[in-house]
Amino acid sequence: MTASTMNVDPSAIAMSNADAVGTGRVKIHSKDVKVFYGAKQALKGIYLDIFEHSVTALIGPSGCGKSTYLRCLNRMNDTIDICRVEGLIELDGEDIYGRTIDTVQLRARVGMVFQKPNPFPKSIYDNIAYGPRIHGIGARRDEMDVIVEKSLQRAGLWDEVRDRLKEPGTGLSGGQQQRLCIARAIAVSPEVILMDEPCSALDPIATAHIEELIDELRENYTIVIVTHNMQQAARVSQRTAFFHLGDMVEVNDTEEIFTNPKDERTQGYITGRYG
Amino acid sequence: MTDIAQDLPGTVAKRRTPSRYQSDEFKARLKARYNAERRFQVYGALAIATAAAMLVILLFSICSKGYLAFWQTEIKLEITFDPAVLDPSGERDPNGLRRANYQGLINSALYEAFPEVSGRRDRRNLRALISSGGRFQLADMVVANPDLIGTTQEVWFLASDDIDQFAKGTLPCGVTHEERMAGIPCTVPEDSRPINDRNIGWYDQLYANGQVDFAFNSVLFTKGNSREPELAGMWGAIVGSFYTLVITLALAVPIGVAAAVYLEEFAPKNAWTDLIEININNLAAVPSIVFGLLGLAVFLNFFGLPRSAPLVGGIVLALMTLPTVIIATRAALKAVPPSIREAALGVGASPYQVILHHVLPLAAPGILTGTIIGMAQALGETAPLLMVGMVAFIVDIPQGITDAATVMPVQIYMWSDLPERAFVERTSAAIMVLLGFLILMNGLAVYLRKKFERRW
């Protein structure tokens, strides 16, 4: 990793925009991504680059396809029978819908945090240890202990749960559960973390916690976050993409999108004329 | 509306014209609605009361008949273990001891107790006081302890079924024991009861001497079937049911769960799987005798498996239980929230790992409940087993899954057909035992469901 990608320079982010390739390395490249649910087309050809070690926010009104797009990035849409994906999505230049990539391998590299906190009904420890265990990481107990502790520390949950790792993860509060889910995603050491409205079920304090966390995680991971909350997008992301009715209308540096949107629809949405 | 506008600020606005929701017509309508609701509740309560009353009547009629079968009348006799009869050679050879004339010992004891009885007919009647199983009881005693030979012992024998029934009052003669003791004769004519006045006299005499007692009917729970009611037990049927259910469980659960997991998690949704699904649902409604015919045609006639064996009965019942297990398992799998699957997929679990590590453990209580209820169904099933020969009269306790056996409900069916009065109460008692097992199993299902119920 070069210094420029390790610490994302805000000025470098500001220079990147929809037309020009940013100064950060492109982690995920999507070209003409179309998604169909049966006969219904949910995405109408998305072109979007996601840069390494930055937070990219996907915003837009309900049903605009931003979650659908997010779920294409780790092929979570494969679990829906009637869903069909066309176009090209490359992770580090490799087609994730190609023959060489396996979904299990892909999802180990591209982790996901869901809208509703969904810890396994197991202990806190096992929630974190599950991912590494199935991938054969941390076979020794002490190695696993380190992974669990580090993941919980990074998710900012360690101090709250260090004395009750054996208790069920479902017994935590909503915000803690969501941080547990983030820790679970981190434990596998993915390269990209996808977050599908991670704060929509949380109160403002828990939300602030998660947002801080996202900002810290940016150093080590590439993050794509779907959010309904435009303040949140403005707070946590470096780049923002605006989706509308299955189209990606505009992508740009976050500050630019919120202060100087190029498209009328973007402007309408962020100023609250519709949404 | 202008009225309201004229109200002073801060005062409660009063509507001068009542709204349609305050009209008398509306009030009447409201009253009718509430009446309808009340009527509906009454119908529901009546339905429940009817069902409960039926259940109470059923249970009462079974228990009131059946409880007597848990007690047996026993008669005490003084038996002289005469060496000349038992072991003339003095070798103490167990085979010889077993073959000795024990009935003779009992007969002599009876003749001794009632020396006034003479004549072939009366003596035959006298001998009939004691169950024909008495001689085996003595043989067992002597073989186990040959030192008894030469001694005189008081031995409790089972009374024959007629005496037992008479003692319990189910073959009444019209007066109570005390009245008979006071010299009042029976009011029921002698030729319309199975035991005559002489028998009653002997019984009363034995009773007065303290030679009659009521003991717990351990035969019912330890012995196999018999033509003699007092010697008939259901242990053979219980063991037969156990072996049959083991086979059913061993087949129905793995096959059912595997089929359900495949259909629910892996199978593509197409016309074939739709067809299979419809067939499974329909199988659950197929009359059980059809499964028996299938078992007869396929397992007995084609594969040549042994007749009357728990193996075949278990296979047939497994076929019958499969749809229940599959449907319950699929419902339990469906009930696992998709968020758990997504979470597991999200950290890179393969579909197989998602199912094995997360979905199946979470569905286990539901699968377990469905399985136990299926097993309870199988335990109570009679018709298909009749077709594969498990209705035979079998005295021996089955020793394995290929031995001839019968099961509890079939035993009940067979006993209910027998003419002896004593089998009436034994039939009811067997039903009580079967119900006990069913309640136990359903209770277990409820307990497990409560214990493993998870909240997300």
C-alpha cells in the first residue's frame, strides 16, 4: 500500500469526480450493471468506481436501487432466485461474476453489515470467531482469542463486552449488536465492507458511535454505505453517489454533491423537494 | 359550523347538531355489533365446552373401567412341596423339577382346604378358583430354590378371571359381600351368572379366612399376551411398540429431514419440485391402511421380509410418518429468519455451512416437535400394522426387530375382541397405558419447544 492510499487526503478526494478517475486506486469498477427481478428492471446500467480506503455513500429515494447495487458487490443477490445481474463488476480488476471467482471467496473479501443487526444466536465470542473459523484462520485457541479481541476493539465494543464474551450476542443493545456485526465482518479481514443502512434501526447516540467507527475503519478498509440519512452521508463519506429510479444520476466528492450538485434531480433530493 | 366558531376561545366547543355517530340509529347499530360479538364468543365457548365434555366422558369411561385392571385378586394356599411328587429320584435335576406335576400340589391344597367337596364336577369347579398359571409359578419357585422341597409354604396364587371379576364386583350377584356373610342369598339367578353359588361360597370362606387379597397387577406390565385374562400382560406389546418406533424414528427422521432440507434450501423451484411438494402434502392425507397394503405387497411379498416383525411395521409407519416430518421440518426451516442466513453468507459461509451451522440448529426445536408428534401418531397407529401381520397372538416378548411382535394399539384391538369379562377392564387399562405414553410424548414435545424456543 502506498502512503497516498493509506491516508486518504481530503484534497485528493475533492479532485475525484464522476468523469475523471480519482487519485485513489479503484477498488471496485462497475460498468453497465443491470439487475432484473423477474421481468422488472431494478438497475438500468450503473457505471460507478469505488476507491480504495475511502467511504462511498449511496443515497437516493426508496426503491432507487442503491441496496440492489450494494448487494451486487458481494453477490448477495444470488440468493434471490428471480434476480439476474448483467454487466461487469470488477474487484481489483477481476470480474466478480466471472468463472474464476467463487461466491464464498468473494464474500470473505467483501464483507457486509446489514440494516437490522443480525448477530447469530450464539455467544459474543462465537459470533466473531465464526467467520475466521470457517475460513481456517485462528485454529489455535490463543490465536482466535487475539482475533476476537482485536475485532471487538476495532469495532469499539471490547470495553463493553470483555467480561461477558460467553453471553449471547442477542442480549446486547441494538447499537452494540450492530457494532458486534461490524466486528464480525472485520474478523474475516475483508478488503471491502458493504453497509446497508447500518444505522437505520439505531438511536442517535448509537448512530454517532457507528459513524465514528466507520471513519476509523476507512484507514484499513474500503467502505460502501447505503444510507437514507443525507447528514450521515455528508458526515462519513468522501464520495457520494446519487441513485434515482434505477439510474446512477451523479457521483462526486461528497462536499461537491451537497454544495454544488450538477443534476437537477440530485439537487431536488438533497434539498428535500422529494425523497 | 358557525355555532362552533361562535364559541369563546378556551371553552370546549359544543356541537349543537348531533353527528351521525351520535344518532339513535347508530347507537342501535353499535349495540347490534356488540351483541354479535357476544354471540360469537358464546358459540366458541360452547364448542370448547362440548369438546371438553366429550373428552371427559371418554376419559371417565376408560378410567372407570380400566383402573380395576391394575389390581388382581390373589388367593393364599398352603402348599406342601411333596418330594414324592416333585423329585422322586432325589436328583434335583432342574429339567425334571420343571416337568413335575405342580397342578397336583395345588389341587391337593384345595382339596385339603375344602375337604367337604367331593364329586368330579364340584372338584373341577374348585380347581377353577386358581389361575391355570399357578403351576408355572410353583415350578419357577422350586427351580429357583430346590430347598423348598419337603417343606410346607403359604403361597399367593392369582385367582382365575371369573373369581377376580367377582371379587371386584364386575360380576355381581346382587348383594354385597357383607350381606352374603349375613346369610342373604344372591338375587341374580344362578344360571345367568358365570359363577355359581358354590363358587361364591368357597370364595366367601377363603375371604373370611384371610386367604384373599388384592395386589398390584404386575403381570400387566411384565408379561406377554395370554388367552387367560389374569395372565395376560402388555409388556410384549410395549416392547414391540418400542422396536417398531425405533425403526420408524431411524428411518423417518434422517430421510424426512434430508428431504425437507433439500426441498427447502437447495432444490430449484420448478414444475418437478412443485409436483413433489404436492405429492408430499397429499401423502399426509392418505389413509394409513394404504401404507399397510403397500408394506404387505412390497416388503413382505416382494422383498420377503419377516411377517409380524417390528422391522416391517417400523418401515410402514416410517412411510406414514415421513410427510409429517417433512412438512414440520420445512415449516421450521422457513421460520428461521433470513437475516441469519444473510449474516452467515455475509462472512463467507458456503450454503452447506449456512444450513449446518445456523439454519438446522435454529430449526431443531421445530423439527423435534414435529418428529415427536409424528412418532406419537405412529405409536397410536393400528390399521397398517394389521396388514403386515402384527396382529398375531404372540405370547413371547420380542427379542429383536425381526421377532414376531405386536404393538400396543393392536393389542388393545385384539383384547377388545375377546369374550372374557376380565378383558374389558384390561382393554381399558391398556388404553390408559397407551394414553399415558402419548401424553408423555406430547408433553416432551411441548417441553422441548419451550426449552429451545429462541427469540431473535
